[in-house]
Amino acid sequence: MNPSVNISRYQRLDGTVLKLIACLSMFIDHLGAVCFSGMMGFRIIGRLAFPIYCFLLVEGAVHTRNMKKYILRMGIFALISEVPFDLAFYHRLVYMGHQNVFFTLGLGLLAIWFLEHPIEQLDIPDVLYKLLVIIAAGLIAEFFNTDYGFTGIAVICIFYYLRGQPQLKYPIAAILLAAMGGVEVYAVLALIPILLYNGQRGRQTKVMQYGFYIFYPAHLLLIAVLYHLFIL
């Protein structure tokens, strides 16, 4: 990215608009994955969602007044979402082989917490400590096979650790996602709305705040119902 290019005049999207874009993209992606598996356009549109969620997660972590409550809330919704996730993608109440994206986001928040609160008993260089935190969170994500796994944790930590260096964080995050191969190469498209972010939270009531969380399990339940009604 050329640092001489001034994009500030185009930055019109606030946090609420980004969340709406991510929600719509995710719904289209999951609908395509479950009900229209042969239509690649659904999956390409869906590649916008995860990088935007990672970006907004870091924004939330940086500005939250209570990180512990933020982590707890993410964990609760990860548990709530697991049955809808399994119903939508594996058509069963419980499937332990793959965990929903809220687990990845929650692990990313935990990694950020440990990056901000180093374990004092570990007398090791700061860079090594940060690397170990990212690797540990990534390995846990891989062990439980959460959505995006190690790569997802790495993207979250890159957005956090390089948050003041856009010339580095966006290309690195895009490369990490594209390296997953296949349709994930289109994740680079998520940089467009992210770069248009104006740094404002946007209009958001408590109902809207929790509505964005509830949307994830709710849309998965809807897709599971649609699959059983029209596809099965």
C-alpha cells in the first residue's frame, strides 16, 4: 500500500456498518455452503466476513472498558452457537470435530489479554513471549479445530500487534488468509470495507450490541431449518 495515497476522504463506514456488512456476507456464505454448495459466488462474497470480524474484535479489545467481560461474553456465545453450528453444517445436535468461529474469536481475545498482561514468572524476551502466546492460542485452535484455526488466531494477533502500522498489517493478514488456499484468496476483498472504516463506533444500543451476537446462532438455526425443509 502506498503511504502517500490519502484515503481519509473515502472513510465513511463506521463500526455498525462494518458489522452489518460482515453479517450479510456471513449469511450469504453459510447459505451457500449448506444449501447451494455448487454456487461459488456465495462463498466468494462470504470471504468478507471473517477479516472484518477480526478487525472489529481488535477494535473492541482496544476500546473496551472491561476485557474480562468481553472474553466471557464471547465464550458464552461460542457455547450457545455450537448446537446451531452443528445442525447447520453437520446436521446433528452434537459434532465434536469442528467448532464455530466464536471459539476462534474468543481464543484471539485471550491471546490479546496475555499479550497485554505478560506472565511475570516467565523471564524471557518480550518478542519470544509474544510469539509463544500466539503459537499457544493457535495450537489450541487447531486442536479443537475451530473455524480458521491457527490462521484465524494469527490474523487477529496481526491486527492487534500491528494496529498502528496499516502498511504492514493488512497485507500480512491478507497473505495469511490467502495462504489457506482455495476460495480464501478472495479474503483480500475484505480490505476494501476495512480501509473505508472511519474509526467511529456508529449508532449502537444494547439491543443492537447483543443483536449482532445473537445473529450468529440465529442465522445458523434458520439455515438448518431451510436445509431440512427444502434440501434434505
